[in-house]
Amino acid sequence: MKKIDLTKLDKVTLLEIKCSENYFLSPNSLKNISLKKECNFQFKDSNISSRIIYRTVAQKDVEIDLKITLSSIEENVKNIDVFLEIYILNLDESNNISIKPFLEIPQKEIKFEHKVTIGAPNENWIAYLKSRGLTYNQALKLISQSFITGQ
């Protein structure tokens, strides 16, 4: 899986995809940051199957304004299957999070899908972990680590 650090990209970035490969966007934890990015994944060749995954924990004082576009401008490109998954665990109600997935599908033989989930930690999970002897902060840390790894 190829890793792409969003904080190191320009404000607007074009990423040309020429082969089947999976991408993991990072950073996976944000604190005291404003992340405003536009990423365009442009598929140039036929027969590409990819997953693009972004999992992050938005801690405190976070602003995320993220636009991700999946596109193919070549008319002869066929058999593309791409799934964009974005998961954000929001730990602070005052965080400002805006995710905008755009799917530009010019041909019938191109399949772009997306899933975006933004949520807070489950209070039942925290209560359960606290009943097992963890402090609130330890429980939140454990939940955040499990969230990042997708477990």
C-alpha cells in the first residue's frame, strides 16, 4: 500500500495513477492544525483496481477542508474500479470538518465509489473500558489506536 502524506502535498495536487495500487492517506492523527487540500486522483490507463483509504483522529483545534476527486479524462480508458474510503474519528465538537468527494465518471466502464464516515467515540465503549480499570484518557487513546488500524 502506497502512503501519501496530505500535509506534504501542495494545496492543490494532481496524482496520476497508471497501475493498480492501493493508497493510504496520512497523517492519521491531527491536533492544532488546519488541513485544506484538494487531491485529484486521475486514472490514465485501463484495467486499474484501487482503494484509497484515509483514517484520521481529529483531536483538538482541527480544521479539515478536504476535496478528493476521482477522475479519468482519457476517452479510451476502460475497466477502472476505485473505492475511496474516508473515516474520521472526531474527538472535539468544536472541530470544523468538511469532506467533499467528487466522482467524475465519463464512461460506463468506469466504476468510482466512495464512503465517508465522521463520528465521535462511542460512549458505551468508553464506559466499558473504564469499568475495566482504564482512565477516560487511556480508553480514548485505545479507541483511537484501534480506529486508525481499522480494528
